[in-house]
Amino acid sequence: MALLPIQLYGDDILKKKTVKITKVDDKLLKLISDMFDTMENAEGIGLAANQVGSTKSLFIIDLTHIEEYAHLKKMIFLNPRLENYSEEKVMMEEGCLSVPDVRAEVLRPKSFTLVYQNLELKENRLEADNWIARVIQHEYDHLQGVYFTDRVSDEKKKELKKVLRQIRERKIECDYPIVPKIKK
């Protein structure tokens, strides 16, 4: 078990788009395994590769702790893209391991099609809605360099300004390993 430190709000890697995966090797498989260990340790349900310092286009999800999704297996998505968004949108509260102790309501499409590659680099499609759609969109946003706080109302952004600065400056406490503040 290897725990990777989590990048926090304001870290450069979290504002950049990730890079397409072209081969699956032992290094990538170790990263995925370490990501699951890290996510579980931090009590998260989703984690994008750039949240642990990798530029790879990859995120993982484990919803097995949620009763209605307990039957699902842990999921790995390589090179994902979202298509066919529903016109219906849903407002739900979100949080993020890279933005500790911050929660906010975010409006997102209720459903869509996720096109992604598995560990054999074979293309797959997943029709996602409700909670799973929410988690996928949140993690997909990370791969695009977008935080959930970028999607909140202007009023909420003003309200979060101070706490986001504290996170960026590492003037917070976390129950999981984080990347130390990088001096510029």
C-alpha cells in the first residue's frame, strides 16, 4: 500500500489538461493501485490522476460504500470523454479531496454518455445518470483543469475566496497526506 500526497487547490498541475494514455504498463498499474489506496485512506469516492501529481488522463471511482451502489466494482477510466449531455440539470452538493472541507452546490447535467478506454485500451461506453454521473463529471473536470468551485455561483465564489486562499497557502489541516506548498 502506497499513499500518494494529494495536490491542493492552487497547485499548477490541477489547472492543466491531462495527457492521453497510449500504453498500459507496470508503472501505470502501480499508479492506479496507489490511487485506490490514497482515495480509500482519504475517504474519497473518486480521484483523478492529476490530484496525485500525474499528468495522465485517468480517474478512478469507488462507490461501494454507498448503499445503492454497493453492487458496483471499483472503476477505472482511461482517456475519458463525455457525450450526449441531457438537457435536464440537477443541483447537488459536492466536495473534493483537493479542496478539503469545502462543500458547495453545483448544477450539472443529470445524465450523459461516458466514452473511455479500459486497461486493455479498448473503447467502452457507459450511460451515466444520478449520483454516478455526478462523480464522473467531477473527476472528468479535474482532467480538464477545472475545479468544482469554478462551477459555483459568483456569490458562492466570493464566499469561498478566503478559505480557498488558506488551502492554497496550506494554512489548513488534513487527515491525509498532501503535497507541501511549493515555493515559487
